[in-house]
Amino acid sequence: MKKIIIDTDPGVDDALALLYVLSLPKEFEIQLISLTFGNISLKQCFCNAYTILNTIRKLGLPGPGADGCRFKTLPLALGQDRPLFHEQRVDAAHFHGGDGLGGNHSSHGHLTPSDWETIFRDPAAAADSANETNRPFKLLARPAYEEILSVLESEEPQSVTIVAIGPLGNIAKAAMTNPAGFSRVKEVVVMGGAISRPGNANPFAEFNTFADPEAAAIVFALTNPQQSLAIPPGLPRFNMATFREMGPVKVTLLPLDVTERHYISQNEWEESCRGSELADWVRMMTAAYFSSSQVVGETADQHKAFFHDALCVWYTLHADTDSSFKRKIMDLRVETVGQWTRGMCCVDRRPVNIIPESMKSASEWLDPGLWMDSSLGNAVGVLDETPGRREWVASFCQALWRTDSTER
Ligand SMILES: [Ca+2]
């Protein structure tokens, strides 16, 4: 049983990631769902999370492991409503629909709980309310970063994985607040970044790193506690000494390079996602997502979508036991001040060029940014190899809908 915290900004592919986790109740134990702004505002993300959990509870899960499993009330905490160090917020409503769930609240309004706004307006009162037994979640009173730390401190060290599928503000804030407590985490699995592919938020940046680049830079910097070289200039320093004692944090990144390789075709999806009221609801939600992903000139049988966040769940499920999932360690740094490149994942692409020992004292001049000394930068594990796209589609569809619709 894997203990996980899901940090999310629901979001269509976040909804699929949640469905995937919930359809495997014998494999995953959810310690916390922490919410952040991202695809849409925090307020709407809360509405979406509530609706997703409520719908799954109401309509029931079709997953093979879900037979006979009662829906358990899940702990949920509210987090960042904006980037850590900026007022300005971006969203991806153009991609996920104005409500972040592909128009689901209009098409299936009866599944949107009527009290969501009241709860959001006064979460403290809602956390105390006797009515909470009727909800699919228990709303926790403290902000997400505190609840994340509380889980990490109450569980055995190295036993809880954080699956971070939104902008990284909650995670970075937890790490900055209590580095020792945070370093008890087993692994942080992050959906984010674009390394050798174009971005999807600007030409260079993936949406999650673009939405809060400083937070991403801080989380990536946790992989190398020797110094704070990769922390963006001007940010409050936090006590890296603690990380020096505890060792680096294991961060695994699933950038667009890997998530886009694991696409699902519209045919595969529609063949699989059927046969239940829940499937009808999900199909409606993903219809707009497929349309947004459509490339000009594509024919109907070529339509495909990338369920980025759900792929993080697949990795988390198999990471410990399946050696065909391979990570490559990279010194990835996030651009936080560029006029056109904000949120870009920077990599040193120069041919290997080690500074001779005799010139080391001049290395800052010879190599601004000190990219050539592998002990000084970040050491992010980038998911590089998996069992393959077909295996992903088969595994995902089988868990959710008990079908295998991979195109032969
Ligand atoms: Ca997301």
C-alpha cells in the first residue's frame, strides 16, 4: 500500500489522476488531497475537487479493485491561491473549459454540490460543521503546506510520496517552512517542465512551471542540498543546512517530453470510457479536452490528448517494483526572470567540458552559473523510459473501466 499526498489543481487531467488513484484502493492510501490554484482559481479548483469526489462517491467506481470498497472520506486542505512571490495569477481555462472541468457544471449541474460556495467562503466553520459527515471529504482547518508537513511528520520517514500535479507553491512553502520535516518525504513526483519540447504555456515553458516558476525552482533545488546556487536571486533564503544533514530530496519530474509521448487517441478513449454513468460523465468532461488538444489539419482518427497528471500516478504505482521505469538525473534549473522565457527549464546543452583543476579558482568566470561542476547544480530525476505508450493506455483504461482498448 503506497501512502500518498496528492497536490492538485483540478483540472480535467487532475480529475483523471484522482479517478485513477481512487480506482486502486488496494494500492494507494490517500493521506491528503491538497489544493492549489492553477488550471483555474483556487475557488473553482475546490468546487471541482468537491464535485469530482462527490460524483465518484455517488456513481461508484468501476475499477477492479474497487469492488466492495466503500468510498472513504478523504482529508482535504486548501492551499495557494496565487504564485508564492507574485500577485499575478495565470490559468488554463482556455484549455480546461471556463469551469476547469470541460463545462461539466453546466452539462451535469445536478452533480455539483450546492453548498460548495458556502464552504469555501468560511472553511473554518465548515471544518467544524456537523454536516461534514455528508461530504466525501473532511476539510482540514490549516493551510495545505501545514497539513502536508503534518502528514510527513506523523508518518514514518520515507514512507509518503507527494504526487504534485499543479503549480508547486504548496510544496515549496512546506519545504521552506520546515526543511527537516519536509525531508521525511519519500519522493516528490512532479508533473511539470518541458526540456527538449516546446512549452504549452509559452514557447519554452510548461504550464505548471510557468504558473509559479519560483516555487518550481525551489522544489528542484531540494535535490542538491550542498548549496543554494539554483534558488532564484532575490528570494528569501531558507535554511539549507538542515537538508545538508538529512540528504537531498528525491524529486522525479514528468515533463511534457514524457507525458506527450504517452498520448491517448480519441478512439482508444471513447472505446474504453463507456458502460456506466460515471464513464458518461467523464467522457463529457474529456470531450472539450480532446478538442483543445486538436492540431490544425488533424483528422478525426488522429485526435489525441495527453493525460499528463494521470501518468504521474502510473509512475508512482510502479516506480519501486518495475525496473522498466528509468530516471535520468539532470541539472534542471527554472528561469524566473526572463522576459520571454519565464518558467523555462534550463539545461546545459554544451558538450561536456570540464574545467581543468588548475583553473578551478576561475570557474565562476569561465562558467557563469557553475554548470560544469556536477556537485553544485540540481539533481532532478527526469522520467526517461517507461514500459511504453500502449502499456500505459492499457493499464490506465483497465484500472478505470475494466477494458483494454489499445489500438492494435
Ligand atoms: Ca494539474
